Amino acid sequence: MNTAPEKLSAWIAREGRKKAWFADRIGATSAMVSRWLRCGVIPAARYREAIEKTTGGAVAASDWTRG
């Protein structure tokens, strides 16, 4: 099963967008999105919720939980 970072990266690519565009949509910075995608950093709850809303549920807030 794909991890949350894999799902988010795939969604951004499918939409033909860049990380900076996505970051702007959810009120984050491009650097934050990069850390979420590559460094295993879990976004704060408000960003997880914004990610879920922006991706239409393709990347759920619960996808970021460890375990």
C-alpha cells in the first residue's frame, strides 16, 4: 500500500502541479511540503486536514498516522 507521502506526490504529479502551488493552496511553504514528502515528517493536524480537503480525499488525514 502506498504511504501518505507517496499518495501526495502522485496526486500533485497527476494534477500537473508543483509543490509550491500545492503548498500555497494549503497555507504551507514549499519547504514544508518537501519535508513531508521526503523526510518522513508528519504534517500538523491542520495541514493534514487541508491536504485531505484539497486532494478530495485522495490523501486522507488518517493516512499520515504511523503504525
